[in-house]
Amino acid sequence: MKRHALPMSGPHPALDRYGRLDHYYWRCSECGLETTRPAPGRATDRDRRCPACD
């Protein structure tokens, strides 16, 4: 599988059923994992790696 340079994108806003901001999440473009917490030390622009793909 070809690995993307920055597979984790985000933060993306997630809304509650009333349309208000509820939380933010990050999504992996390789495996589809969505998480509300990026792996510790991995939320920088230089090193966004998916913990499930590693």
C-alpha cells in the first residue's frame, strides 16, 4: 500500500443533533480511522501518522 505523507487530516468539527459544535476529530485517509485524540506527539504538521497504520 502506498503511504501518504500526512494521512491524518483534521481537526474536523463534529456537530451535535442541534447543529452546535460538539467536538473535533481527526481522520486517517488510508484506513478510515476517526479519533477524537491524535496520538501523543503526533499532532504536528510534520508528523501526522495514524496509530492504527503504524
